[in-house]
Amino acid sequence: MKETTSQRRVEIYDTTLRDGAQGLGVTFSLVDKLKVTERLDALGVDYIEGGYPLSNPKDEAYFRDVRKLELRHAKVCAFGMTRRKGIKPGDDPGMKALVEARTPVITIVGKTWDLHVDEVLGVSRQENLDMIRESVDFCRQEGSEVFYDAEHLFDGFKANRDYALQTLRAAVEGGASRLVLCDTNGGSLPAWVAQVIGEIRQALGAAVQLGIHPHNDGGLAVANALAAVEAGAMQVQGTINGIGERCGNVDLTTVAANLRLKMGHDCLRAAALGKLTETSRFVYETANLTIVPGQPFVGPAAFAHKGGMHVHAIQRNAHSYEHIDPREVGNERQVLVSELSGASNIAAMLGQKFNLADNKALQRQVLERVQNLEHQGYQFEAALASFELILHEVLGHGRRFWDLDHYRCVISKLAEADPTTEAIVKLQVNGQAEHQVAEGDGPVNALDGALRKCLRPHYPQIDQVHLRDYKVRVVNPTAETAAKVRVIAQFAVAGPNGQNSGANSSQHIATVGVDENIVDASWQAITDAFTYHLLETGAKGK
């Protein structure tokens, strides 16, 4: 990664394991939380918020087990609320749990908006100030550095500026080393964020150390975070991939890339930006979430080019359609082939592998074939293996490894029992008849099993290929149940040691099939995958 001249250090505070875990469909096991912690530390995150020690046994166990990790950079933070009303901090179970977590930093969240003080907490405004001051002071006296998260700061500042400032002063008096301004409802605009930070610095003094914790309900979390940094904030709190409650938190992958590459600030560990894409996808996989293709900087489509004019341009000068070199954030350029493509796309994708770089006539022939197939419902953007098989066919390099006689699927469903499926496949393989039967969880699974039985004696390498993803899309929905369907299948290829290469491996095969019959569309995708793997491994065919 090309280093930039740093203007100043901006701290990155990650709350993926606490605030991020509050998002819809997000859950982390204890092991997951520890693994994510190690990844964030390797990335150079300054602070990792592990959770609220009193909220559940898993978080309590996390703070015990995280002490066994050999973190090289990050400091772990315990998160909690101010003391309860009418009780001393030392007698409050939440306060005691925070200090017993034995983290170097404790983050305390308190009420800034008088609406919440009056109607949610139901305490006097003075009591709320006392709760903030005493809670921060208690945790500091116990030996931890204390960050104060001012909840609903921007709404509270708009409703009652003077009281919002009083809450911040109470945190400073208690000994908070950071005042983190939270756009909890996520509805603020960048200009308002910058204005408020300016007024706070004027009121409390320029030496006060401010952070920003923006949510994304208005789609402006990144813009608000960057505006806050420009206005003087020295810490950004957010989550990897922006996961979190409602519309999520600010996406730290986007923030960090912009801070370092566009604004010249020092953040994360030196040269760690190249691990940004890898870390993003690790968190998606660990949280069992689907990757967002168009996510800035780290998404699979962030540097994907489809239009023929665009591809022609990037071949001459990549900067013409790319705002950064994708390698700076650990991503890669993709050239897609579709009906919108030009011959440049064909040459850019596989021209060197198939010796097409200077053969304009063959490029045009392949493009016309792709356009005709896409008119029928095929799509090759996510099915590169099927696209390569077209090239083999056009160039006369294709080989047949078997000839289909027939296949048949029988599904039996009794009233009070689960359905059963049986597939029968008959092939001619290397001059021999292979006729096999297999049961499966459905027609695709059963056909896959029967086909493997037929091929395995002749091509044992097909056992290296394992289905990992399977998607079905209706192509022409106006035809209702008679519509064509498109099946996109992705297969992982076992590594040299025979173990599965996994979802993150570059060794994968993606194929497509289209038909009115979903079973035959699936058969096309499966047989394309096997054919591609046999070609790539040098198997003999005819």
C-alpha cells in the first residue's frame, strides 16, 4: 500500500461485538467473539468493545477469556450504563461488573437529551448529572481509563443546548478522557454534526478529546464521521461492515479507507489497510451474513467493470474508472461479461489464458454467443466457469467426458412422512455404460449423487468438487409457474491435502443453468462444474 502523509492520528474504536451484535440476524458465539477480536487487533484497531459484562454469561466469559489473548495493539473495552438512580456506584451491580471485567478502558453511556432524562429515566436533571459524574469517577478510581458516550447528543443539543453541555461537563469532571458524541437516532446531517462539534470545542475548550459514534438511519453515517473528524474529532466508533441495530452503525471499513487514502490521516496499523477486504469478509462469514456486493472499497463489485467502454478505458488507464488501486484495500479488479459488454471485456477477462488478446474476430464471436445466451436468460457475471466452457467450445478445445443416455428423478411423498427422492442416471463413459441410482434430500442432491457414482471410477477427481452455494431466480415471471429459471451454483475445490478449500478460497467453480425445468437447469450447472474441473485437471475426453 502506498503510504500517505499523515495529518494526525484518528483512533478507530470498534463495537462490532456489542453494538454490531444488536443488528437483525447477527449473533456471535464466544469463540466467534475471540476470533474477531484477534482479527481486529491484527488490523490495527485501537479499541475493541467486547460487550456489557452484566448483560449475559457469554459476555462475562468473553472478558475472562480475552485476557488470555496476546493482543499486540488493541485495548479491550467493557461497555455499560451509568449507575442507577438513588444508589452509590460501588453498590450498583452494573458498575461492579464493569470494574470486575478488568479492562484497560471502560465506556460509560449516559443520557444527554432532556427528553430521555424526563420521560425515560424518570429522574431529575440534576440526578442525571450526578449519575454521569459519579459513574465515570468510580470507574476511573478503580484504575481504568474511561470514555463517556453521550447518547443522543445531537438531538439533545438541538432540544436543550445548555443541558447537553452540562452533561458533557459532568463527564469531564468525573475524569473521562474521551467525550464520544453519539448520533443515536442516525438522523443528523453532516453540517449539523460539524456545527455542534465546533460549539462544544468552543464551550469546553479545544483541548477536550472528542469522538463520534454515528448511526446510519439517514444513510449518512460515513459522511457524518468524516465531517466530525474534519471538525476536530479524534476517535470514530463504529462496526466492521456497518452492522448494527436498525440501519446499522457507521462502516469502519469505509471510514478507515477514506481517512487514510483520501484525507491523509493516520489510522489503523501501518500498511494494514491491505487486510481491510479480508477482515470485512471474515466478519460477514463469522456473523453468517451475506456479503454486500456494492459495499465501498471492500465489496466484490467495488471494482467490477461491465460496460465495454469502461473496460476499454481501464485497460489503457485503470485510474480512468477507479478512484483508487483496489490492492490498497486488499480487493481486486473484476471484468464482467454480459450482453452490455464489448470485445474488450472478453480480452481483459481471459484473453491471455485463451490467446485471444489480438484476435478481434474470435472476441466478437464469443461476445455474440454470450449476448444470445443472455437473451435466453443466462447470466455469466457470477458463472465464470460456464463462460470459459463457451470459449473452449468456440475455439474447438472442448472435450466431452461422457454422453448422457437419460436421467430420471422420482419423488415420493406420503401424507404423514417426509418426501424421499431417488435419481437414476445412465451415461456412456469412455465406451462403458454406467447406470447408477442414488437417494438424496431432493432431486439436485440425488442427481449429484448418481452422477458421481457414474463418473467416479473413471474420474476420481470429481470428489474434489463440493457444492457451496445454490441460487435460483425466475427469468420471465409473467409465465408464472411455467417460467424459465436460472440456477447459479458455486462449488469449492478441495486443496492438495484433500480438505475442503472453504468459502474464502480462490479455488472455486461458478456455473449457470437455465431451463423451464428447475431440475434440468440444476443438471446443467452441476455438469458444467464437473466438466470444467476435468478440463482444468487435464482429464482425457473426446
